[in-house]
Amino acid sequence: MFTKELISKFETTPTPFYYYDLSLLRRTLDTLFKAASKYGYKIHYAVKANANPEILKTICEYGFGADCVSGNEVLKAIECGFSPSKVVFAGVGKSDKEINDALAHDIFCFNCESIQEIQVINQLASQSGKIARIALRLNPGIDAHTNKCINTGLEDSKFGINFNYLEDVVKEVMVLKNINLVGIHFHIGSQILDLEPYRLLCQRSNEMQQKLQLLGLNLPEINLGGGLGVDYYNPDQNPIPDFENLLDTIHQNLDVREGQKVHFEFGRAVVAQCGTMIARTLYTKPASKTTFAIVDAGFNDLIRPALYGSYHKIENITSTSNETETYDVVGPICESTDVFAQGYKLPVTQRGDLIAFRSAGAYGEIMASRYNLRDLAKAYFFE
């Protein structure tokens, strides 16, 4: 992946920084567009994965919509060219200001997660003379078999409306004059590599549609969320997720009524593999049980390993040694949790060597902070 020409550019660029391969991003988008077009599925990019304006503008070129979980994400998506008519807004804690901003832009849909939230949207829509389109985010009680920190479809999750309350919620919604119920929405988790949870989700969606039909409702929109995972261990061998297999599986298992549109919200699967964080080795430090490779990036730059215990493939891209050594790869932050990997084999590493943290295009730059008053890592783009 890293040519000599590219590495020479890295060597003269202040570290740490994020490098984005726009060519890979476009190949990924081409693959997703083709797979979705086969069935007429609607795609919304999950902005929370990476909101870099260059990334957003590139994705927008494909005609996709935006899946947002904050008011500022709604505004940023529209600013970067996404049509408000393709913007959906989810989240358990939408503030009044965020709701009003979304109403002002006449977004496509609010994905709603409680009856109280729907009542507030109705009140604010009434005050502004609007009719708010909403979908009910339903909690299907499905274990996505992923990291517990990003497993959102279980019954005790804060996300979504419990299936048992569906009838009561629908009855309440139907009397609200400034609400237009247009669909149902699900999102069962992230970094899902096994398609079985998606099959179960289709079954649950079919059940819920049957129940809604008994209540006299045939809703035009079904949103199955996203969550498709990526290969963090073999990014070069598997740079593009198998969108086609997933969407074929959905098509085979989901009951779609005449005129209904099916929506998806992919984030990580779109952008993870196109991004790499590049850091520079500051020091190597022997200890009683390990050797530390101390780099100039910290968990303020890439928090996933410290926050979730997540894995990123780590490469020394400038070492000329044919021998390997085992390191704990750590950052400079004054916290013991500022660790990227323990017991990790790398070519013999020296001060000044460049270290690449792969598959960092999702939940990398977007989650950065200025803890310890550190500078934010800059982003660079190459075709």
C-alpha cells in the first residue's frame, strides 16, 4: 500500500497526521453504489464515522444521503452538499435547538427513540408551522455479536423503542397533528461480521410490519441501519467490505411491501480502510518485562484501542531491519491507558521510524481531542 514515493512524502510531513486514500474511498463507494442499485436500496452515510469535509464531499458526489446523530452533523452534511431531503436524524437525546434546526431545513426524517421525544418534536413543529416526518426506531432485541460497547440492539440498550410498547406508541403518534409517521428504523450495532444477525433483523422487521398492518398502517419506509464490519487484521487483502453479500441477504429475507423503500446507514464500512494514522517513533525504552515503542500520537489522536480495546494493524513503514522485536506501542499522554498495542511484533524499531496505524478512517480523526493541550492531527489526501 505504501510506495516509496508516498513514504518519502510522509517523511517530510509533521507527525502525527491522518492520510486518506481517496482512490480506495471511491472504489468502495463504487462497490456500494452498484450493490445498492441492484435492488433500489437507499444509502445514507453515517456522518459520525468521519466528518472530514473532503470525505463528506466525495461521498455526496454519489448521490447518497446522510445519517446524522447530532444537530451539528445535520448542518455539516447540508453544508457539504447533501440534500436535506436525504438527511435522517437519529439519537436518544435530541435537544430543542437541534430539532428546530433540522425542522428549519426540512430534513427527510427524524428517527425517534421515545414517545416523549416524539411529543416534543410535535410541539416544536407546531410552533414553527411544520409537519415533521418521523420513523420509529425500534429495539429488536437482537445480539449483533460485536463489541459490547457498540452493541445497540439488545433490550436493555438505551437505544430504540421496545417492541412491546409499539402499539401504545403508534396510538399516541396517530393523534399528534404535526407528526407524519413514515417508517420504522433499526440499528443493531457496529463492526458486524456475521450475517446471521441481519437475517434475524429481517425476521423481526417482518413481524413488526405485520403488527403495524393490524393497526392499519402500511408505512412507506424501512431503515435497517448499518453496522457492516471491516477487516482490521488484513486491510490490504480485504480493503472493501462485501456489501453485495449483505444486501443480497437482506433481499432474500426482508418482506418489502409494494411501494416501500429500504434504507441503510453505512459509516465504518465506507471509510475505515481508506484512512491511516501516521506517527513517528520518539523513543524505544526497555523495561523489566517489555520494550516500549513510544510514538508521538496518543489516544487523543486515535482513541479506539484505549476506549474499546480495539485492534488496529500497526506497521513500521521505514525500518530496514529484517529482524523483529516485540513492543508495547504507546503514546505520550499522561495516562496509563495510552496504549495502542501490547506484545506487538514489529521490525526492529528506532527513533525516527514512521509507524502506520491502519484502518483508521472511521472513528479516528472524528473522535480526536486536545487532551494535554495537544495539537489536533492534520489530514492529508492522496489519490
